[in-house]
Amino acid sequence: MRNPRRTVLKIQGIRTVIEKRGETYLGFQTNGHADFAPVGQDIVCAAVSMISIQTVNAIEALTTSAVTAEMKDGYLTCRLQTDSPEAQLLLKSYELGLNMILQEYGAQYIQIEYREV
């Protein structure tokens, strides 16, 4: 009897997990690189980076919500510490933007998941 080979699936591209409790957004975590094009020319990676960083900055600058964020190469996490209607709108906008990128470029470059917390 042959030993079956174990297949390990490597998720390629950017993976974003949006955390929610019911219909309330709590934050997100995004990591990875799109590998759509060479470094410096990767418009998918640039778009996801821009929308992710902009969302954190907008929550901090334009709302009364407190947010914690951590960023390093290929990784950004954002978590609301206090909520506001404006922060919810910005996180919904973030989700919309990610879905537009996904529709335009495909799941081989970006995956969006949801986690109920």
C-alpha cells in the first residue's frame, strides 16, 4: 500500500480577516503580499496597503473611536477599543474597497474572510 502524500496548501496573496460581532465591525487583520507584479510595481499590494492604512488613519483622525493598530512588513492589524457610528461607516467602506479589489483582480491575489468574535 502506498503512503498518500500530504498536500499542504499555501495561501497565496493577501489574506484579510474582518472581525465582527453580529453586524458590528470590530477590526481587521491583513497580511501577506499579492505577488501581482514585481516589488514596486504591484498595484494590488499597493491598493490594499493604502486602503488599510487609510482606514486606520481615518478612524484615528475623524472619529471619537479609540483604535489599536500594529504594522510591519506585509502585516496590519486594527482593533476598535471604543466604537462610533463614524468608525462603523469607515470599516464598511474598507470592506467595500477590498471587495472591489477582489472583483477586479481575483482571489489568487486577495482573500477576504470573516470572523465572528
